[in-house]
Amino acid sequence: MTGPAPVSAAERFWSHVVQGPASSDCWIWTGAVGDDGYGRFWVPQPDGGQRAMRPQRWLYEHLTGAVLPPSRLLLHACDVPLCVHVDVEPQRSHLAPGTHRGNMLERTQRGRHSNGATALRTISFPRSERVRLSRELREAFREHGWDADAVRTCRTGIAANTPTLW
């Protein structure tokens, strides 16, 4: 008697992703979320064990065949920690290889650092808050599927039902 065929890493990966309807939309990871607010994907190892890695990194390596050294990061153009929208076409991809220094420069250019003009709720809040928000976003997508308002709220801290000043 044989059991079901083993599920490939790619099948497991895609079972945890909700893609937006437009080609420019985020692809939200709905699997495990680590204590930093970013996704975790468990990858089988040749010795029979497993290791956890960020799902966007796994997808980048899977699609491009390029293994990134630990010193290379994948930088989010969309500022959504659970987005895994990696595309071999750079203009469509929400993630691109970069350095820690480049990430810090981008953070400053986008106003994601704390200063007197900072308005976004995601600026310099405790790590535990980022984790809570990521897990909240993940649950919304698990329960309701694609939700553009949830992505906007994640990026800006402004819910769709928040009244405007004018």
C-alpha cells in the first residue's frame, strides 16, 4: 500500500501565497511568520533535516537559479513584509537583491525612519508590533483571500474606513 505522492517544495510554497488580481499587486505569504514579522518557509535539506528561510528568498533562488550569499538581502519595493512577489522581470518584481547599506538608504529616502515628519505607524515601532501586524495581515488573507484594503492599511497605517479631513 502506498501513500499519497510527496508534495514538492514549490507546491507547498504556492499553497501559502495569495496573489492579487493585477500583475502589479503584492503576493501575500500566509504561512509561518517569524518573530521579526517576515515569513518563514521550511526547506528540506540533503541530510534529511530542514532549515527555515524567508519565502521570498526561496522563491528568488527557485526562479532565478542564483543562490544569494548571506550578505545579500532582498529589498521590498512595496514595503509589505509578507510580500513574496518575486519576478525575473525586474520592473514587475517587488523584491530585488541589495545590501544592508542600500536598505538603510532606501529607508531614509522613503521616510521609514523616525524623525519629526514621520507619520506612518510602521516607523520605529517595537518589533513585537510589526510581528502582530504581519500576523494580523496574514490572518485576514487566510480568512478572506485577496484584500487590497488590507495591503493599503499595512503600508500606510490608514484603514479604508478612516475618515478624512476633507
